[in-house]
Amino acid sequence: MSNAFPIIESKSKSIPLYVVSAKGFGGWVKSQSTATKNWLDANGFKADAGSHCLIPGKDGAIAGVACGIAEAPDLWAIAQLPMALPANTYHIDSKLSASEATQLALGWALATYRFSKYKKQSKALAQLVAPKGCDIAYVKSMFTSICWARDLINTPANDMHPAALAGEAASWAKSAKAKVTVIKGDALLKANWPMVYTVGKAAEIPPHLVDISFPHKGAPKVTLVGKGVCFDSGGLDIKPTAGMKLMKKDMGGAACVLALARVIVEMKLKVQLRVILPIVENAIAGNAMRPLDIVPTRKGITVEIGNTDAEGRLILCDALFEADSEKPDLLIDCATLTGAARSALGTEIPAFFTGDDALANELSSIAMGNADPMWRLPLWKNYRKQLDTANADLSNDPDSAFGGAITAALYLQEFVSKTPSWLHIDMMAWNPSSRPGRPQGGEAMAVRALFALLKKRYGH
């Protein structure tokens, strides 16, 4: 990863940022010099959220920057500044709570992300002095992990193929002193991962299964499962051009799970962490799975392939069944699973499903508080019958064109029976356009919210 951490801990020779809301602007501006008041007035600065104004000193150099924020600043309140300000070092000259200091620093850091693996980025970026009260260890870990996930998603499939993604996961896990198992190709059949093998067998680079564990005797068990489809052509039910273009991002669930796992480990949460990543390319060849093929699962039940483009739930079902076998306290899967979830909620808000109402309420509140929104959709039992088929135990693709995110979640639920709390997240993992702190391209969605949830539950 080429993104340098832009938060420093020295305050010498830095330019002050005056962070003020429109409501507090009147009181703040009264304390400024006549020259500054006149300058702000001449530039029409009223501290509207997202606005800023460079304040010159007597020598013509920048003496300070007035920054407008909302009354209740969130993570992205000053995230437009690193790209907008001249390259220099700045410090926040405003009173902040520890939480605000941490959030503003993280938003600033994430705003400096650039994907430069294939194209050099020459523009120097502004640095921020860590504000007082900022949890610098958390900011650095979250920044590094999210940038890693963004890099993984942004890397094209010719370089981020199943072996490469499995290698990234295994390399990190080994460096973090985890136990790592990697199974690939025909060995998946011998190890009883039939769905992972079936989906990935047509690709030139074989499918992989990565299983990472961090033992912590007596601690609660948390298991993360991530969909790792490095490219999805749709298989024989091939996608149209527009639908296929972004399919390098179809491993976004695995990338987000890796980012979350990295923060959990670096922040030393007291959990027994396990990470399971089924990694494939859904390609087309003579041995590709066909519509109405019937394939066994790790659970032992059979699935009829109603659509080869509904491959994510196929690889996830094997992984979820294995995860469920240990009955973890909390099981979370992340996947770029359905277009139906995007139709319902758009690209910015992942859908989540759980049968645990307390978990749902807790996550909804935490997600909004961390500017990492998610929205609950129902595991509507009346739709379960749509998964029935005459010739197998389940179909992976109901004939109905409605409620696709729900029926996909219901399919996955068939493989989770022992775990008391299961959470399924259906995400975009991509920013179609740029916003402050969130450049166009791969995005690590739900990572901040999920870490905050886990820290609240297991951080003490």
C-alpha cells in the first residue's frame, strides 16, 4: 500500500484550522481581528458546512483556515480539506471532544487515499497534527486497513485473481501470527468444499479457500465470512457489458472482512477470531457449471443452479455452514451479493439481515453514529418457499423477479442453524462517484460500524 499516514504528532510550524459551525460563527468571528473579519466578509464566508476560507497573514502567507462544519460534525466534516488545501501541515484550533477529534482525524486521513499502483499521483497532500484527545492508534489502524481494502478492490482482476487475493490474505495473517490454511483447486473436493470448487473450476486460476484463526482461549468467538469473487462474468448466464464492467469489485466482501479483521487484531479485541474466505473467479469454459446442474454442498444438501450468475450465495453457503459448525457467539458475512439490495437502498447504504432484534437495533444506532450507515431488511419467511425446487433441496435463484436481496439472505440462512447471532451484509463496496473522503472506486463499507459494534461488546 502506497498511502502514507497523513496524521502527525508534532505541532511545530503548523497552520491553524478554525472549525466552526454556522450557528457558532457569529460568536467566533467577534474574537477575530478587524483584518480577518473584513477578509471573511469579502470572501462571503459564513461557515456553511463544507466551506473553507484561507486567511492571509501580514506577509501574505496562510495564517489560518476557517472551516465550516455542521452543528454536529461527523467523520467527513473536514474531509474535503486535504485535497483542497495547499500542501502544508495544519492543526485544529478548536475545542473538540475525544470522539470528535478521532472522527475528524480519521476522515482527514481517509480523504488522502489515492490508488496509484498503475498511475503515478504527483500532487502533494496536506498533513494534520493529531488533535488533542484523538485515539491515534485507532485512526492509524483503521486508515491502513481501509486503504488496504480499497486497494484490493481497485486492483483489476488480471492482477487480483484468486491466487493473488488468497496470497494477500495469507501473507497478512502470517505476519499477524495467525493460524492459516489455504486449500485450492481439486483439493477443495477432497476437503468437502464442493460449491467453492464448482463455481471456480472454469477459471484458469483455480478457486481457493482461506481459513484464518486467532486463538484466544476463553474469549468470545467471532467469525467473519467474506465473498471473494475476483471477477464475475455471470458464467454461462453471462452478464451484459454494463453489468460486467465493475465485476472486479465482486470480491469486496472479502476485502471488507480482511480490513475488519486487521483492525480487530491490531486493536487487540479479546475475541477468538476466525476468518473464512471462499475465493473464485466465475468464468466461462467447457467445464463451467450449467443452469439446472445439481450440486452438493458442504452441509450435504443439494442445490439446483437456477442461475449461474447467482454464484456468491453458492460459495458463501459452504463457508457459512463451516463457520456455524463452531457455534460462534457472533457470525458476520459480507458480500456484494445482489443488485436487488442496490435497487432498494442505492449504492451508499448496505442492507443487513439478522434474526436477532437486539443486534439489529444496536447496529443501526452504531452505524449512524459512525457515519457508516446500514439499513435492516427482513428475513421474510413467506418468501422461503420460493427456494423450493422439484429436483433438489434448494434452488439458488427463485423464479420471482421481486425481493431478490431477501431470498438470497433466506438461502444463506439455510446454512446457519447453531449460531445465536448471525448478521448478513449485502453491500456495494464501490463509490460510483467521489465525495469528500470517499473517492470514486473501491470502498470498505460497514468496517467502521462493525468494529464499533465489536468494540462495544468485546473491548473491555
